Amino acid sequence: MQVRRLVFLALVSVSIATLLVLAALTLSVGGLGAGDIVLLGLFSLTTPWLAVGFWNSAIGLALMLGARDVSAFLIPEAARQPGPTSITASTAILMCVRNEAPDRVVRNLDTMIADLAAVGCADRFHVYILSDTSGRDLAATEQAAFEALQRKWAGRLAVAYRRRETNTGFKAGNIRDFLERWGGDHELMVTLDADSFMTAAGILRLVSIMQRAPRLGILQSLVIGMPTTSAFARLFQFGMRLGLRSWTIGSAWWQGDCGPYWGHNAILRIAPFKQHCAIAPLAGKGILSGHILSHDQIEAALMRRAGYEVRVLPEEDLGWEENPPTLIEFLRRDQRWLQGTLQYVFFIGLPGLRAVSRIQLLFAMLMFTGSPAWIGLWLLGTAMLAAAPQTSAFLDARYGVPLLTLILVMWFAPKVATVIDVLCRPALRRSFGGPLRFAASVVAETAFWLMLSPIMWACHTLCFVGLPFGKVIGWGAQLRDDHAISWSTAFAKLWPQTLLGAGGLLAVALSHPMALPWVFVLIAGGLLLAVPLGVVTSWPGVGLALQRIGIGRLPEETDPPAALSRRAAFAAAD
């Protein structure tokens, strides 16, 4: 494993150096001035994600095409066993909720429980609904719904419901409360979010691997998007489906036993997690003090420090999640993640952490700090371009064109890797709706991603700007049902992006109009069209139209798993 990590480090280092050299040569027209050096510094903050993403996807593609069983290659205990799986471990299934619609949670849990009961090992599982709901009326509604679920399955599979009056410690505090009350009753626990759904087969697969690997502390499944009629979610999760598997397989190749934990759709060994993974609140009164908002990757680092392995199982049929149905909800969730991830700065230096764990914490932070770097490049680069008498006085095209090509290749590499894998497998092509629908979906998602990315960068940048002034996101309830966004709401939330895009385009149009197509496609167009994108992708009719013609189709829509079909039937009956 050490050799793999050194090879990966060398590949990433050479790639970053290549990008920076090309960038320096591109900006070296007339020598490097102060502005050029600032641009190079900003660009350097974006290069780790580009390089790591490229090599993760390249390695992932090689394994997808070359390994007979990728899971077994990465985790020997994941090799498929002949005959039925004997489940001996007592496993708690935790569903964490806060101000959620109870019927949605019941729909997921009831389907999952029925699935578990049907395979004949329900006595080895206990479902815990851990509520942090704050509103009294909603609390009363959820109590009635969850107690009805308890009665329905009484004597067949145990269901417990507990509500805390305050959500001290957020989700991590919710789970810590479970550990103190019931942790000693079970060996393993499966963590679920309110929008999570797992099949019995997926849960049994995780349990069986944990039983065969006693030093495995956390096993994270590959979490993919659930079929949806939301236009925004369809396009977003189609892109995630393209990029996630190659990225995850490639990263698992070099991360090995220091893998990720994403906080849900995972299985954990309770005893070491309870003993070693408690996270104390951060001291002080600053905006990053107090309880941790984004706890999962810190817990993974602590579990590995305790001598237990943390691994990811890159299989796409274990479980799903519901993605935010609109751009506004997506950005709100992203801001909360940003605030929580910035708290990692206080944990990178913890004594005893493995080097790869420290890298993961740093890398998670770079995912967000790269956003203001991109916006800074846009603002300063546009100003310097507008001030130049001609583009050749600012950029050297001999190096700029190869640089841009390399950036785009690295940026889209995770998705391109999966596209290649799909095209090489006839059955997989059919599951995505056939080659024509798949190609159309790839084109639509690429256009969508080119618009969404700068909108996210601007949102993250504004969040960074607001943090010193005490602007925090907190942990509110997510709007999960499809809903239309009004033009006024979209403008109220997205006017900074619109202004940023319009201002930059105007500056380029007045100074170097020939460059307009490039800046429009690469960054300014997404900013300028943020409001229309947010509104149109929230319209239910657009989502239904995309579903009918097959844009964004997932294999679960072409050939729905039985458990998802039962869940859909449950929803239709409500």
C-alpha cells in the first residue's frame, strides 16, 4: 500500500507541476508581474482537485475494465461467498431525523423492514428512529407515525423511537446519545439519513463483510441518487453517477484502509466507534467553534488512529439517497457542508492521525477553498484582460491552449472514465436507456455542469465572505419534495451570481469581444443564467418531460430493483 501511495503522490505532483509551469508560461508575456503572480497563486489552489480527480478516475477506469471483481480486489473480504450468508452479529439500524415529513421516513423504513423480514434474519436487527425534531406539532405527528410503525412490526422486527428535546451536537450528538443508551446491546450499526434507503441485500452484504473482517471499523457503501422527477436532481445525480464510481475506485486503490466515511449508508463497529470517535466541541465563541457540523470524516480519521480499518465498497446496488430537488436547496446544503468542513482545520494536527487521514481532511477543505480561487481568477483575470490592449499582450496562446485543454481533460476525467466504461458494456448501455439516450444525457449534463459549477463557486465565495461577519448556516430541515421556485425567490438568492456574470461579460465585450464565447461557456454563462437555471429546473413539467424522453435516466429506472418498486408503490398509495 505504501508503494501505491508513493506512486500516486508522484503522479499528482508531476501533474500539478505541469499545470503550474504551463500557467506561468501562459502568463509570461512581457514577464511575470504582480498580477500574474497573484493569478498563479490562485490557480495553484485549484490544481490539487484537478490532479487528484484525474488520477483517481484514470486508475478507477483501469480497474473497472481490467479487474474481474473490483470489490474483492480492493477488499479481500468482499469476495462473493457461495451459499447463503449466515448473519450472527446484532446490528442496529439508525435513522436520524430532524424536522422531516414523517410519511417520507416511514415509507423508506417500512419498505426496508419488510425487505429484511422477508429474508428471514429480522431477529438480528433493531431499527432505531433517532429524532431531533424541534417543533411540537411536527413532533406529535412523527410520534404517532413512528409508534404506528412500531406496532405494525411488533414481534417481527424491533423498532424503537426516541426524540431529544434539543439537538445538542447535531447528528453526531444524536448518534452519541444512542451509543450511551443502547450501544452495548449491538456489535454493528448501519447509519442512515432521512433521505437514505437501503435494501436488505445491501445491508446483509455490509454485515457479512464486517463479520469476516474483525479489524474493519467502518465500511462505507457507494451512495447514489434515487430516481426522481425533479429536473435539477435528475441532471445533478446523473453527473454524480458518472463521476462517483471511477473516482471512488481510484481513490480506494491508494487510500486503502484510510478510506472515507460520508455519514450515512455505511456500517460501523460500535465498540471502537464509541470508545475512540467522540468529538468534543471546539472551544471559544467564534463562528467555527462549538459542535462539529460535518463530523463524518473526522470520525473516520479517529477510527483509523485507533487501529481499525476504514474502507469503501464501490458497488451501486446497496443503497440510495434523495438529492435536493432545486438549485436553492442544493446550495443551502452545500453552504452547511462548507461551514462544517472548515472546522477540519482544528483536527488536521491531532496527534496520532495517519498521514492519509490528514490528507483527506485537508483535501476536503481544498474542495471548498478552491471556489474563491476560481472566482478570484475570474475577477482578476477579467480585469487584467480588459486592461490589455490585445489578448496576446496578456496570454500566450502557444501555452494557453494546451493549458486549457489539460484543465478540461482533468476536470471532466471522472465522468469521461465512466462514459468509456458504459460504452464498453452493452448491458450497461441498455440500462442507461440505450446509446442515444445515454449520449443525449451526457450532453445535457455537461451543459448543466458547466453552468452549475461557477454558481457553486460564487456561493462558496460569498459564504467565506460572510463567515467573519457571523453569517452561519446552522442545521435546518431540508425541503425534499419537488417544488417550483418563483422568479423573485430565485433572483433574491442568486442576484450576486447574475451581477458577477453580467459585469464580467460586459468588461470582456467592451475590450475583447472575440473572447466572449470562451468566457461565456467556461464561467460567465453559468453565472449570468443562474436565475433561469434555478427556476426552469424546478418546474415539475420540465422534470416529467426529461423523465419521459429519458434524459438523466439511471439503471434503476430501466430495471427497477424490487425494493425500489415497493417503495414507489408505497408512495403512490399515500
